[in-house]
Amino acid sequence: MNDILHLRAPENWINDPNGFIYYKGKYHLFYQYFPYAPVWGTMHWGHAVSDDMIHWKHLGVALFPTKEYDANGIFSGSAIEKDGKMHLYYTAVKYNGLEKENIHHSATGLDEQSQAMIISENGYDFDNFNAKKHIIPIIEDTSIGDPHDCRDPKVWYEDGKYYMVLASTHKKEEGVLLLYVSDDAVSWNYHGRLQDKRFGYILECPDIFEVDGNRVLICSPMGVYKDTEYPENQATMQIMDCDIKQGEVRFSDKDGKLFDYGMDLYAPQSTLDEEGRRTVIGWARMPEAKRFDDGKAWNGVMSLPRVVNVKDGQIYTDVHPMVKKYFDSSKGSRESCYTRRICHIGEGEEINIDEFIIKMVDGCIHTDRTAFVPDGVKLHTKCSTPYIGVSCDLVVYNGPDIIEVYINNGLFVVSNVKY
Ligand code: FRU
């Protein structure tokens, strides 16, 4: 099966993007995948490849449980290339007790989360039986992290060393970011930590990288929108002060922002594209499955690829140039259910794109997707950005499953799933 622009679950369930990498001339995107039903369950990694991050080809399951330590799931993680081989890092999950009526869920929530890896010679073959290594055992020292919530390794190479960030928690009260270091990308040592309320009560999916001379952290703290109409877990972006070599990660004095003000996107992951641009894709959460024409149910869709830049202390995530190029030149088939609208909006003005409403009020962009939320589907309808000014530029990518509004070249983005 193939997909264009927004990569969807091939059927059944997907969540976080994983192992995103440009490797030997192709973009590989893995994702959290439950292959049996359109609901979250024992996690596998599904796999898709692309030449351009526009046309995706689904390749089925890449990683699946085979070991005692990953018996209940291959949770999120990342990819690097080393010595020409693809190295995938993931969180291995073993439940302490299964739910009686659904063995794909933990009975206790007190599960064992440790870190593992698998090396593939070519990025297509994954020997789940013989090529896995268990690299970081369960954390026992609770002054460092939590044995039950320690996950989502993001690995990168820098100045002769390999580094890994992991997400954890202090007593499920405050999120924790952990840093590990390695000489060979296989043996890892604890290197530093940051515990902060801005990481919610548990942190998920941290991703640290350098862009335009700044160190940016994109991460997914749990609970930061508690007691609101929005999903309580939201992905954020922040410029950090780091001395990675010394194991130091700190918040800077710059304000953070949401990865996306539509409140649907979560767990974004970045990689460097073929031209060295920092490119990121997020998962759009869907409260209900949709159906393909053949009746098969699917749940979970990825955002368009975006490029991260920092200008004047502000993080921008504009749509990837390949998407722009595609819309500059495309016509036909499934593509025709996509439109791009480039416009300008001023204070008090309203734009209606297929009944998706975009307004500028008091200097902020407000969106309303009421027309796309059927009765009985539990979804917030209205969103708004922080203050922008008296007017702004908009580029709106409207697809069959999700609409993405890019404001002032990605200063803010508002993406909403559609039914
Ligand atoms: C984020 C997340 C990750 C975890 C994965 C499990 O959505 O909860 O922290 O690795 O999903 O599917």
C-alpha cells in the first residue's frame, strides 16, 4: 500500500513516528504499530519508505517482540547510521501482569521499561531473533529515573561520541530527561539529568538537536493541559542551554511553545534530511478510527514533514520544501483531494476553507472545525494561537484526514484531524 503526503496507518493502529532517518538515499519512517485492531495494544514497529517524504510505501512490520525483555512491546525510539548499518534503538517493555480481558494491556502499570537496539545491514531486514541487544537495563536508582517509566531513546552522534536522551519521571510527579553517553553506540553510561515541572508529571519522546546555533528540545510532557478541554499531553518546543559533553541540560530564558496549536499532534520526531535540514514529523491523534474504501479500519496519521529553524530566538517549523515543490507542480488522483491555499489575513477577517473556519481576533489566529466533528466523536473543535499581530500570512494544506495551517512561515502551526 502507498500513501501520499499524510502517512496513515496501513490499517489498524499507529502512534508515534520512530526511527526517522535518511539512509542510503531513502527516507525511512517507522512507527508505533498495533497490527491487529484499530486500538493501542502490544507495540510493534511498522515501516514505511519514501524518496521524497511525499510518496510513502508501507513495508509492514519491522520490529516485533521476541525477547523476554520486550515481550509486551517495542516502544518508541530512533535510528542512526553507523558503519553503513542502520542502528535502531527502542524501549523494551515487559509487563508485570496482563489485563485479564486484554493481554495487550498491562494489569498494573508497574512495567519494566529498559532500552534495547537492533542492527540491520540494509535498513530492510531486521533479524528480531538474533540481532537485538539489551543495552540499558531497568533503572534501579530512583534518584536518577523510574524503573516503570523510562523510555523513548533518541540517539545522535556529536564530536566523537554517541548521545542518547531518554524520558522518565520522578515519582510520577515531575518529568525527567536523562542523558546517556557511549563511545561505540552499544555500551552506554549515565551522563546527566534534568527534572522540571515543565516536563509535566512524566516526560515522553525527548529529541534534542542543534539548529542555527541553538540547542532545541522537542518533547512530549504528560499532564501539561490537565483539566482543560484539550488532551492533557501536548508536545512542546524549547531552546535549551546545554553542555552535552559535560552532561548538562538546562532550560534557557527563552519561552517555550507548543509544537502545534491544533492540540492533536503528539510525539514528534526529527532527523536530518538529505540536505542537512532538521526535519520533523508528528503523530496526529484520532479519537475514532476511519475506514478505507475496502472497509478496513485505521487510526493514526502523520503530519506533513516540517523544517525546524530558529530566528531571533523564535523556533519556526515551516512545511518542508519538498511539500512546497510538490504543490507547485502536482495534479491528479488521490492528490486531487488535497488543496493548498496561500493567503493573508488581517484583524477581524475570516477565511472559510471547506467549512474549516480561520479568523483573526485580537491579534491571534482562531480555528474552528465544528463542521468536521460528527456527533458522538469526542474532539475539541476550537483552537487559538498566541498573539501574532494585526495580520499574518497563512499557507493551508487541506487533506482528506487533516488540515494544517502554517502561520508566518511556521512561527505557529495549527493542525486538525477531520472526520
Ligand atoms: C508516546 C508514547 C511513548 C511510548 C509509546 C508507546 O505516545 O506513550 O512514550 O514509547 O507512545 O506506544
